[in-house]
Amino acid sequence: MTITSPSSGTIITGKTSVTITAKATDNTAVAKQKLYIDGILKASVTGASLSYTWSLSGIATGSHTIK
């Protein structure tokens, strides 16, 4: 799985949410993708495309890990 948006190192300010998109490829078929933010599962989808809107309400200022 490759995160396509936001790019690594992106600084987000003045927004209430951010849309995270990802694509996955495999030599046969992609069965499932899982999106984690700061180690917590936020989305799980079947197929090669993922889109998740992350609400920033109540999220601490600072760096966060998306994978």
C-alpha cells in the first residue's frame, strides 16, 4: 500500500479534516487494505483504492504517523 495523499512530511494547518488516499497493487489482486494512524486502525477496505477523511477535531498538535 502506498499513501498517495497527503505526501510524507506535509504540514497541515487551518483545516478541520484531511482526506487520506492510498493505492495498493499486487501481481494477482488486492484483497484488503488497512489504514493506521498513530498505530490505531482507522479504515479497512477491500480493493486497490482507499479514501478516508480524518477529522482533526481533538487531535493533538504535532507529528502523526499514517501507514
